[in-house]
Amino acid sequence: MNTSKPKKRRHWGRWIIVMILCLLIGRFFYAVFYKDIYCGGEQAKMVKYLESKYGKKYVTKNCHINMAGMWMKKFFAADAHEVNDASLTFEVEGNNGRYHDTFITAYYNNQEEALLGDFIKKNGINATKYYSSMRMKDDLEDELMKLPSVDSVLHDYGNRILYSINIVTEGELPNDNDIKNIEKLLEYARSRNYNDYAVRYTINSINCNSRYICQLYGNQEILNVGVGKSCFINDYGRE
């Protein structure tokens, strides 16, 4: 019986495994050192971009590499805020001197979240978390460089903004109080942006790793689904 061929196969199999491991380790170290080497330079360029755009002093931190697109193109991203004011943090991303930032949306979202918090407290909604978002379309951010008031932005550009509210509460099953909360939140969202709004209401289970979610989208008085217990879907995990 000839045992040389099985031995050769095992020999080549070991070498293939070793080569694959070396390639994986090499890619890991390349990614780590690529980040360390280039992040410092990119952050300096990001700061220069922000200072040129907004006329203020900025710092960046938490630089990391993101990948996007079919060809997994690399670009850098970092958190940024003014030198003497860290209360408003936003993201800047890009590479090779071409960058994009989220300052305008962060500026308005920060104000809207404070207003939403006041509304929640006033109406006795027991939210464990809440968020609001003004997603701007068609490069609207570029038209708001002078930072007009949030009310005037929603009034003048509401058809180019998706205004959304995300509320998280605790419980086991949707009840009448949850429906009342959703109705209040819908009324509030309509009052902020009648043209395009959304409300996402989540009930985290207290006893198990699950949740109920009701997600509503509205355009003026038209909703994607009716308001009621039937709009909730049960899902795995908690938020």
C-alpha cells in the first residue's frame, strides 16, 4: 500500500493553513499600523477643514477607519467638537482632504432632543431612553450655515426633513397607556414637522430578552398603519 500521497496531502494541507494564518495576521497588523500611522495626519487635515468651514477652533478624537462600497473603500472618521466646548460632539469623515461632517444635523438634533425631553416629562411618559432626529435631504445642511432657529428650519424646509422620534419604555405587553403615549407623540411629531415624520415606540420586556415595537411613518394626516395594539411586533432582544 502506497502511503506517500496521503502524507504529501497532509504536508500541503498544513502549509496552506499556515499561509492562511500568516495572511490573516499580516492583514491585522497592517490595519492596526495603517490606522496608527495615518490617523494623526488625517485628524490634522480634518481640523483644518472644520476651522476653514466654520471659522472656529476644533479638536478631533477617536479616529478610526470605516469601509464602504462594493470595493470596501477605506475612509477615516473621528469625533469632533469645539476646543472650549465639548457639549456638542459630531462626526467628520473622509480622506485625502475631502471631508464631510455632521455638525449641522447634530446642532439641530441636540436642540430637538431637549424639547422632546420637556414634552415627555410634561406628559408623564415613562421613557427609559428617547431620541429625536432631523434627517435632512438634498444637501440641505449646506443651506443652513448661518444656523437659523430650529423652528424656522422646520417651518421653511419641512418637506426636505424627516423628523423622527424614538422612545423606549419598559413593560411586558402593549396596553392602553402605551397607545395613549403613541397618540401624544404623533401629535407632537406632527406639530414639529407636518410634512414628514416618524415615531418609533419600543417596550423592553422586564423579565426576558425581548421587546415590542410600533413604528409609524406619517405625511400630514396619513399614516403607514393604524394606531393600536396591532401595530406592535414582537422581536428578540432589548434596546
